[in-house]
Amino acid sequence: MPSDATASWLSPEPPDTRRRQLRQRLASKKILVAPGADNGMTARLIEAAGFPAVYMTGSGVANSLTGKPDVGLLTLTETAMTARFIVQATGVPVICDADDGYGNAINLIRTVQEFEAAGASALQIEDQVSPKRCGSIAGKDVIPAEDMIGKIQAALDARGRGPLEERMLVIARTDARGPHDLDEAIRRGRLYAAAGADMVFPDALLSVEEYARFAAEVPGPKMFNMGGYAKTRTTPKLPIGDVERMGYGLVIFPLASIRAGVRAQIDFLAGLRAHGTSHEIEHIATLDRHPVENWYDFSGIGTVRALEARYLDPEKITARYAASEGYQPPLSAE
């Protein structure tokens, strides 16, 4: 029988199973915490840390792929491709940020189909005017609520026709608080829930009181963004238990682990620039018994070696390794 590691390569957890798991978890009323990932490796780390779901962050993907701010620079093709990599790297539900859906309700039909084909468990769409921007930044605007309702209905109609528990969830986000006020965000939240959205997401509310009022006045499952991308925050940071008690079923930390990784890269590169090879040697010494001490094994070469032993000519592959120099992944590594 294949090990867990080789099994994940051979047959990742099917999308319908993950969607069912996500729906069951949300129905349990126990809050679901999903850190953000911008690529397959970060998604693997989130799963390995014990989180039951991954959030594919639109901001994080935009920042990492383009090296620029989240101001609507990515296309459907780029984000759907990233979603596919993340889904294939993990076995947990993946909640995907699809920005404004990359067009109107008609364009959104293809967006839903592409993300569904990628294996997404949930798709988040927002009511911003294109080109959109990160929700916590001023200067955004929103489309008419009626247009967003049409997009929600198109998304619901475009997803698969299987049993409800195996269909991709549609999350409707409203950015109305910034350009309008809380009352308008609540009005839209209620309309989007009534239109059939599986979950409503009020982004960039300004206080604990605003989040509490939204939760109390908008029916159905709700999502909370534990953003805070700047030291001086416009949105509150709250204990997860408090968010759960308000009535939110899903909380995301979109950029937290990504920013931590970038900080580590900045610090390391400064040392490398200043001290050269000796800095990397000193850094490697600090990795003793850390999971990334041997990057080859950490990134999965042992699993590849096990798959080679399973499916390729054992004598030829053993001879090929023996006849070449370089790191020799142990046959038993997984």
C-alpha cells in the first residue's frame, strides 16, 4: 500500500470530499480558522501545522506573483492556475479569493467553472468596481447591489449539479463600508444572503461594534477577515473566541504567514549581502533538527524516490543513482 506521502501524489483528496468536509465544519458552528497561502508550499505548511482549511489570498497571490500591490493586476488564468497548484499540494479544503470575478455576471460563469475545475472548495467574489484593490485601502467603490445579486445567482447556477453538500460554496463579499457606511454594508449583506450566497463576508469594517452589529443583523453563515496589513490598523484584531461568539463561522488570516516569510527573507538577504558565504553557513547551523535542515527531503524528494521504486525498473533506477554524484535520497524517505 502507498504511504500517506505517496498517496497524496497519486490521488489527492477529491474536490467533492473536501467541499463536503468544509460544509460539515461550517455547519458544526465551531469557528474555522484558515490562514492564507499564495502558493503550494505555503499551503502545505498550513496543512502540516494542523489547520483544517487553506485560504488562497488574493492579496498574497497578487503581491507574490507580480511584486506589486493588490490593485486588480491579476487575471482569471493566473489565479485559477495558482488555485490548482494549492489544491494539488494539500488534502484540505481550499477557499479561493476570486476578486470581483473578473467581469460581470456573464464573465463570472467561466470564473466559477475554472475554479471548480481547479478543485476549489469555496469561491469568494466581491462587489467592488473593477479594477479592485485590497479591501482595507481607501479609494475603492462598489457596483450596484442589484448587479452583485446577478453575479451571485450566476455563480450558483454555474457551479456543478451534484448533491448540494458536494457543490463549491459561493462566498459573497461586500466592500460597501469604505465608500458608504455600515448601514449599506448590512443592507447588502442581507440582500446577498437572500440571493442564496452560502456565506456573506463584510470586509474592512472599522470596529468590534460594527462587526457585532453586522453579525446580529445579517442572517446565515458569515466570514471574518483578521487582516491588519499595517502597524496602524483600520480593522480590529480580536481573539478567535470573541469572533465565534459574535456569530462568524470562518476567520481568515490572509497575509500573516506570508509576511512572516518575507520578513525572514529580508533579514537573511541583508546578512548575505553584508557577510557573504559565512552568513549562510551560520544560518545553516541554526537549522539543526529543524524541518528545513535538509531542503531536499523537506520538499519531497524522498517521495519521488519511493514512487520511482514503485513504478520504474528497480535495477535501472538503482544503477542510475549509483552511477551519479549528488545528494542520494534514501529509498525509505517519505
